[in-house]
Amino acid sequence: MNLNSSDSNNQNDFEHFDIKAALESAQQQEIKEASDRNHAIVSGVDLEEALGELLFNYMVDDKPSRDLLRTTLSNFATRINMAYSLGLISQDEFADLHTMREIRNYFAHGKRGCTFADKYVTDLCDKLKIPKKNPIEMNEPWTIYLSTAIILLEILSDRIWYAKKHQNETPKEIDPPTWADL
């Protein structure tokens, strides 16, 4: 068999093209899935970190506060609950942050191949309150999710700035004359 014959080259080119097309299709699907997963996880982590910064800037700036954030307040759900309990976020922000956390967790812990087109994700995106207040109509779950993440990050950024300006301080020790009056 002559490998340089035109029939052989055409046959190999045709077979190579089919394999190449299949690989490209699989690669595009992989990129789409990875992109959705990446967007969901990274924006979720950004929100979690912003909540940690908000809480830290509200607390007394010392080692016990840092330790508390690294231990008791180290996860997304706890940070959301604490921020709400301290009056640092609104009810809608509280609800949307928990929904964003659920979406982030779905992508982070779910099976390979999760996308924003999955019914579970679209149902969660439909629950988000902040996009419904936005005058720009959004139809795609990924645009709803990402725009909500951006809006929440902007809100948290403003709250972090305010918390820095009004950070709590350790109360002064009671002086001896005050002790005598007690």
C-alpha cells in the first residue's frame, strides 16, 4: 500500500477531520461546562470573602476577631447568617446570598458537566430577588447569576467601606473611681 497516494491521503484526511470535529465539539462542551463552573465558584468565593471582610471591619480589629473569622465564621452560610444577624445586610440580600451559595455549592460539589441550563440552577436563579428589581430584563440564568453577584459585591463593598469608617472598638477599662461607684 502506498501511503503517499492521493486516495490514501484523502481517506486519512477525512478520518482525521471526523476525529478532529468530535474532539473540538467535546472540547467546546468542556470549556462551556468549565466556564459555568468557574463563574459560579469564583463569584461565590468572592461573595464569601466580601462577607468575611465586612464582618471583620465591623468587629474589633484584633486577634480574637481574626480567629473567629478563621474558625466559627469560616463558611459562607455562617457569614451570611452573622451579617444578617448584625444588621449588615438586608432580608433580600440575605435570601439572595443563600441562593447564590446554593448555586455555588451545586457547581463545586455536583457532578461533572453542571451548567447554568440545569433545571436545579434555573429554578434557583428564578428565586433571586435582586434581579427582579433591576430594570434591565435578564433571561439567561448565567446573566441573572452573574449580575446578582456583581450587584451584591457592589453593595458589600459599600458596606465594607462604611464598616471601616465605623469599626467597633474595645470599650475602655473601668477606672478606679467608677469601680468605687459601682
